[in-house]
Amino acid sequence: MVERRGKAAEHDRARPASDPVSGGLSEQDFRRLARYIESELGIRMPETKRVMLEARLQKRVRKLGFPGFEGYVDYVFSRDGREAELINMIDAVTTNKTDFFREADHFDFLIDTILPETARAQGGSPLRPLKVWSAGCSTGEEPYTLAMVLEEHRSVVPDFRYQILATDLSSQVLDQAVSAVYDESKAETVPLSFKKKYMLRSKDHDKALVRMKPEIRSRVRFARLNFMDEHYGVETDFDVIFCRNVIIYFERPVQERIL
């Protein structure tokens, strides 16, 4: 953990984190943040999103003890802030909506079309693992869905092998994904047979939680990645890339550049 210095530390001592944030996000501070978010994250941030951005950042402003947004924004773009707080600001503003089997047609297409075509192309005997990338994995529901689906295929085709890479911009959601613990309600979209085979229920009956089994967790490798970077630092020979659920948040020119 990076130790915070300077103004942020002073404000932490000056006032309780529960105190309300005075004033709103000024037009000038909103523009500073919006320019960074658009240029570095590729997320469009028009004036209509000022209230949304203010709401998402209030918790960080209070946690660091700033009386208002002005001091917080100055801190974010300071040397110390770039080192200690910028990643938290990014986590706060990025959208992380996901579900197990979200866009179910995608998984049907994988099972009914891609896997048979891959097998035919390799003469029915895979020469190498099928490589799949969940690009914008959020809290892990998509890559774990992929792992369950591909495990089912492997139970029918024993020599089938696969690898899954899952990436996201937010380090906070990646931590959740690695833990693979979810509210039981999140698993409502998972077929009952899959739940029994690939999920564990919490031993504490007061906690309605499930966790992916170790054999499923071991099938997914997680990494942080920003689609606005010039180079991604990943392999280029993926057979399948699930990216629809992340690129929908980018403007069309940014989508084209990413693809």
C-alpha cells in the first residue's frame, strides 16, 4: 500500500471521513477530470455527466478528508496524487456492469459454432489450447462463465485444452474477480447443473455467498490493461475475444482504434 503524503494526509487528520462534502464539482474541475478521462480512458464525459461523476467521487473526497472537490482534484493531479490516488479515481469512474451468462447468445455461438469449427480446422484433434480473452472482465463473471462452458466441452472431448486471459482497467474489480466470491443472487442466471459442478456455497448459512471451485479459478489468468495504451502487452494469437460488453462504452472512433 502506498503511503499518502502532503495535503491528503493533513486533511485526514483535520476532519472525520463521514463529514459531508461542501459544494459541488465546479465546471473547471469537471473539465480537468473529463479531459483526463476521455484522453486516458477513452470514456466520453460530456457536461451531462457532471452530476454522475460528482456522485461517484464523493466517497473518495470524504475518505481522504478534503472539504470539497477542488482540493481533491488538485491532489489527484499532483505528483503524490498520481502515485497514490489516480488509480482509485479511475476505479470510481469506470462502469463495471456484468453478470454470469450476460449476452447468452455469445456463449451459444461459442458452443455451437466456434468449438466445432475449431475442431474441424485442427483435424478433430487440437494441436494447441484454445486461447480465449475476456477483454473488460469486470468482477469476473464473464471469464468464469467461459471457464464453465469450456469445462463442459472438455468433459465430452477429453483432449480439449483451453486458456483464458481476463483483463480490466480497474484494479478494484480485478481483486474481486480473483477472490471469485459472489452473492448467491448473482448466480441466478447460472444453470443448476453448473452451480452444482462448479460453485461452492458458503459454510456460513447466514451469508448467502457462492465461490467458484478451485479448478475453475485456476483456469483464468487476470491482468490489468488499459485499452487506450498504444501496446497491450498480450499475445496476439487468441482464437476468441469477448469484448462487446466493454467497447460499447467507447465512442465509435475509439472502438475502431481498439479493434
